[in-house]
Amino acid sequence: MPTELRRVERALLSVSDKTGLIDFARALDRLGVALVSTGGTARAIAEAGLAVTDVSDLTGFPEMMDGRVKTLHPKVHGGLLAVRSHPEHQAAMLGHGIAPIDLLVVNLYPFEATVAAGKPHDDCIENIDIGGPAMIRAAAKNHHDVAVVVETSDYAAVLADLAAHRGATTLALRRRLAQKAYARTGAYDAAISNWFAAELKDDAPAFRALGGSLAEALRYGENPHQSAAFYRTPENRPGVATARQVQGKQLSYNNINDTDAAFECVAEFDPAEPACVIVKHANPCGVAVAGSLAEAY
């Protein structure tokens, strides 16, 4: 087997979004992968008739403190972080009864969705994931040996890799997954820190983190030779980021910029009074109010 391939013999699954979970777990089971899981994920897998080891049986400790402590344990993090080719790491694993974890599947507590839904402060706090980001970062750091999945949309790519390489993943896939993993935890922490700043009414915190998810790749940037992409942050406010394109070709940076300028300008008018703004090169070239939108246009 080429040195960049890593056979998946054991996977740890702990997900809040259970979309596609059972089909994915069944596929892993058919490949002979041993499944380890936590809480509701373990129950869902077991109810589907699949063999699964609860993480508390792995660590020897029960979940405690309302689930705040369950995976923060050397038998989890040692299994993720151990460099398989490192003799001292191998000796530590043998000496402490730590088995390797070759695939980690984690999607985080839905903090952004909880905030967007306007839930109370305490609910937002309880949806700050601790164990998930710690495991994700550990697996991503050790991507030479471990594959990490943070989105259900990547299940198919992992299964395709395993099918193509007799139960092993390629280094190329593990690198791509690791990059996404760090981006996900970065965006997650940005959402939390910005929520805290808003709660404290601090418009200029000492550190400002920005993170978002890809809304769409753009046709080009400010000039045709430049590339660009449009990212959406978690704030659920009216504007171009939450708009839906109903027709036309793929947008460019200038299309997005002009649309945002038009929206922000027209938003200055009384909502009860129909207003229309036409923008070219980010500047309004026509602004009007009238008895109807058609007249204003």
C-alpha cells in the first residue's frame, strides 16, 4: 500500500446534524470499520441495528456535567494525535491502552442557528461546543494519519475514497478535509466572539475575528482577470447576503457590490413610501420615490 494511504479501521462519530448519518455508518460498517460514538449519535446508530461502542466505555468515564465533559480524554485525543510511524507515540499508545482513531466525524453544536433563532443567552452558551472543536483540531493536525469530516456533504467523498483504495483514505483527501476543518472551527469561534461583543455592546473589541461560509463562487472580481468568492456571515439581517437570485448568469464582485449599494440606499427611505434606486459602479445614478414602485422606477 502506498505510504500516503491510511486504512480506516476505527471511526469516532459525534454529530448534532444527523442528516445521512445512518447511511454513512452502515457504509463504514460494511467496510469493517469499528464505530465509536457519543450520546444521541450512539443511540441513533444502535437503533439502526449497528454495533457501536459508546465513548464512555472507551474512556472508562461517564458523560458528566450535562454532557460538557465526554470526549476530553487521552484515549480519545491520544487516538487522534498519535503519529503512527513515531516509535515513542506507538510505545505510549501500547503502554496506556490507547487505540488509534483513523476517521473523525464531527459537526458542531448549532451555535449560529441558536443565535439566529433569537434564543436566550443561556441557550446560546450551552450551544458553544468544546469537545467538538478540540477533536476536530486534533484530527486535522494529524491529517497525515487521520481523516476528519465536519460537513455531511463530505460523506460521499470519504466513501468514494475508501471504495477506491480498499478501505483507505488518500493524503490528498485528508489534506482537503483538514483545511475545511480548521476553517470551520475558525468561523465557529468568530461567530461566538462576535456574539459576545454584541452582547457586551463592544463595537471595537481588542481582537475582531471574521468568518463565514461560501455563498457562491463569483464570475470574476473587481476586474475580469481577478478571482472572487462571496461569503456569508451568520448574522441574519436583510441585505444582499440573504437575497435570492431568481434569474441571470453567475454574478461578479461588481454585481454584488452594486446590489448592496442599491439596497443600502433604498433602505434609507420610509418603508411605507415606494422608492427605487439604480446604481452603476457602486454609485446611485437615479433615485426616486412615487406612489408605486413602477412609477418610482
